[in-house]
Amino acid sequence: MVDKAKIEQIVSETMGANAEIQGIVVCDAKGKVIFGHTISDGVNQDDIAKLIVKISVNSSQLVAGIDMGGLKEMTIAAEQGYVFILGDVKMILAGLAGEGAREQAGLIRMALKRALVSMLE
């Protein structure tokens, strides 16, 4: 069972410690939002969660189809920022960061991985 209070605390701590992270959306494997927090108004977390699941499923099929094992994480670079997607069979986490995150992308990925692992414990 998912502990929403624990996830909310981890999201808050992760965003507080990493100024470049502008949002985190956590959903289950079917795209149902478990918890999300973004600093930008107008971000529809339900839509983000559904798209995250679609991207994850397609990417999983790609890496399996080219015999590279299971999918671990994805980074999407856009004109105005980044989306970091990390997942587990039970839960998928997407971290949103602005374009200033380029130099800190590795640190952000590590922080998001730690957050996901903590949520799953």
C-alpha cells in the first residue's frame, strides 16, 4: 500500500534540496496520480501522469526489442527544460526542471532516484 504522507514528505524534501526541480509527479503504473507538486500553475498532473505511462511503456518495448534489458530511466530535453522519468513496477516518478538544470542534470537524476527508492521502502 502507498503511504501518501510519506511520498508528500519526500517530494517536499527533494524539491527543497534541489532548487532546479520545478515539480514532481508520482503515479502508479496505470497513470493514476498518487501525489504531485509543481511550482507552475496550469500543469495538469493527471495528463502528465498518463503521458508518462505511455512514454514508459513505449520506451520499455524499445529497449526490450533491441535486447538491452529493462528500462531504468529516461531524460527528455526540451527547449525550456527537462523531464526526468524514473520508474518501478509499482510507481513512476517524473521530475520537471527548467533549462538552467543542464549543468546539474546528473545531480537531479541522483536526487530523484533516491526519492523513488525512499518512496518504495
